[in-house]
Amino acid sequence: MEEQSANTKDTKLVIHLQMEPYLVQWLIHEHGTDPVEFPKNSAEYDIFEIYLIRKPPFPLPNEPGEDTVPIAIPYFKSKDVRGKYYLPKSARNSLKRCIRTRFVIQLWSDLFRFGYIGKEKQDLIWAWMEAHGIEATETNWNTIAKIYDRKRRAYNMRNFRKRVKKS
């Protein structure tokens, strides 16, 4: 549960959050630290502040693994994290959704300005993955392309409905 910090003498409490490989790679790249540390006043930080509890008698496993990302538990003035350093399953799921939503927003805001440009989309996604520290695998590319296409279709359908109503 504890991991020694490389740049300080004190220990940091860490949770290991299991996520899809592309999200793990993106998150570590975006924050530039291992373990990941979320900034104060971020939505992720707030999830920790609200939902940290004492470790229950039968906790979820918190071991590092292939598809896990180490996340440093932040310290709060109002809460002693040495006694409350456990994030329940529902809070972990909320944290995952929050991280994935930030990922999707960044993907959409970076790529939507190019619009749908046919075969060039493939190159754009590969370049975006490289720029954001995501391993260049077919699995990662297919997942990210599907996420992008779903967003694009959602906005295209809304515009289609608006045009139909005007007719």
C-alpha cells in the first residue's frame, strides 16, 4: 500500500487502479509522474477527498499489475489519510469514469477540428497516440478510433435532426 517517493523522504500512500492499457499510458504521460499525482481542485482530487475511508476488513486487492496505474493518495487538511487511505469499489469506478471522460474530451478537442477527412483519420490517430504517450498497437488504435467515431456520429446525428426539423 505504501511506496517510497523518489524526491522526498516521506512515504506516499498509493492505490493501483486497473484500467485499459491506453488509459494507463495516457494518464502517466499527461501527469509525467509515476505514481500519478492529481492537481488540487481537480475532479479526481475531489473524488479522493470525498470517498476515502478506513480500510475495511476485506479490502479490494491493491497490487500493481500489468494494466494498473499507481495513483498517489493526496493529503488533505481536513482528513488524515494515514487512517483513511482506502477507496471503495464504487469510488474507484467513479475515478475511472472521470479519467476516461477527460481522455475523451482531450481526444475530441484535439481531433474534431480536422473534421472527418477520410483515410487521413488513420494517420491523425496514430500521430495523436504518439503525442500522448500511447503505445502504437492495433488494439489501442482501434479503441481510440471507435471512441472518436462515436463522438463524431453523435454530433452528426444532432445536426441531421436540426436540418430535418427546419425542412
